[in-house]
Amino acid sequence: MVVNIMKTGLILEGGAVRGIFTAGVLDRLMENGIYYPYVVGVSAGGGNAMSYVSRQIGRTARQINAPKSESYFGLKQFIEVHKIINLDKMAFEYPYKQFPFDFDTYFKSGIDVEYACTCCETGKAEFFSETSNEQRLLTIVKATCSVPMLCDPVEMGGKHYLDGSIADSIPIEHALEMGCDKVVIVLTKPDSSVAPTNYAKFRKVINHMYKDYPNFVEACMERVENYNKTAVLMDKLQKEGKAFVIRPQIPTISKFEQDSRKIMELYRHGYTLMDKRLMELVDWNQGKEVQHFEPVSAQVPDEGDVLLASG
């Protein structure tokens, strides 16, 4: 059933491993058959967007909490490919091997899904979507997840891109420009006062590494200021009833946490918090364009996944 009165967007913040909270939230939504017509993912939020649109409950949680032998970041990757973060493994290997991705369902979903990437040449956020080409989709997701200083820029269309959260951590204004009247925002930090990584602290390194991209350097230096402005807008929309915000209510974990039990604790927190607020969200959704499908049986990761990942 589609109630076509107002268009609601779903905004998914990044946060690396903290994205496991978002995975829990979305798994509960998918179990209840709730899908929004517009989705925008940023950084780790992009990975969550993929599994949400392809309707694969539990996929992102298993990917984030992969066994250490299969993890795309850490000492093993540094030894094997000389990179702390091996995004090629995450973007181009996981979807075909360890964590199969349902491209067919994704491309036929009818959902307008975008990924925010920061253009190195301009320092601005650009938003990409793909509805048929598997490799281009995965390249876009790799770009939005490419952390400055730790990952190489990703080339697309003759330009170079890095983590979308540098230029637009929570793309509320873009969602409104895309025709959304209201937005559901899933955050990965418990409080807006907890600012994202302040790259101004690494000014010398950033200036050296990206000397050919002065606009990108400027975007890095202005990141926290822009984030704070977005937080003000988000609070305003909440008060007006135009934003439904869900965020962790417990202390967060490290962006690159490797303790699988802590990771799964945050996943379960996201899942149970969304479960508790589900009727609140359903009431908030009334009169808006939201796709409702038949609820599905639970396919969320269980304790066995925790034990597997801890090996």
C-alpha cells in the first residue's frame, strides 16, 4: 500500500562500525515492511542503504561484524594489502562472496536512493545513484566510504571523490530539495554535541596530502562548523514535526571497534529502540508516502553470529 500524500525521506548518517546501530534500526523497519520512497546514505550509511533497498535483513550487521579473518580493516589487511582499510574487499568482494547482495531486488525496488560523496576538486557534496550497473553502484559506495588520510580518492567521471560526510554529514537540505516534505534521520552518535572527526586537528597532514585539492582541504577545515549548522536545522525540523530522529541512547563505540560483543550490543540497541518507537513512527508516518509490505519473519543476527565474529 502506498499513501501518496507527502513524500518522506530516509537519511542515514555514517560512522564506520557505529553504523551497526543503523543496521539494527533498519532491520526492524524491514521486518515490519516499512520502506521509504527516498533514501540517502552517507559513508557507512551508504552500506546500510544498500541492504535496506535490497530488503536483506541482517546483511549489513553480518558484514560490519564479520569474522576477523574476513574483516576489511585492521592488521590483517595492513599486512596483506598495506592498507588499514581495504575498501576494495568491502565494495567489490563482499557483495559477491561473503555477504551476497541482491542486485536484482535493489535495482527493481522503485526506491530513489542516493549516496553522498565529497568531490575533491570542488570540496562540495555530490549525490550519485545507479539503477542498473553493478560495478558503478559499488564504485559509488566505495567513494562515499573512502575515509580521508586512510583511503585513496575514487575516480568517477574524471573527478575524484572521498567520504561524503566531509561535505555533508547529514544531507537534510538535499533531501528537502529532492522533494521530501519530512525526513526520518538515523544517527550513530548519542548527542549532536558530539562532533564528527575534526580534521582541522590534522591540518598539516591534510594540507600535504591534498595539496592538489585546496577546496577539499577547506571542506575538511569547515566540517565541524557545517555539521553544527545541520544539527540546528535538524532540531528545528524536529520541533516542527517534520523530522523523526532516532539515535543511540547508550554510550557509543569506537569507529573501528573490533570487540564483536560491543558491536552486537549496539546492533541490538538499535533494533530494540526502533521496536519501542515503532508505533510512534507509524503514527508519524500517517498521511505520508510510505511503502508498506507484508511483515517478514525475523532474520536478524543472533548470538551465534557474535561467537562467529569473535574468532
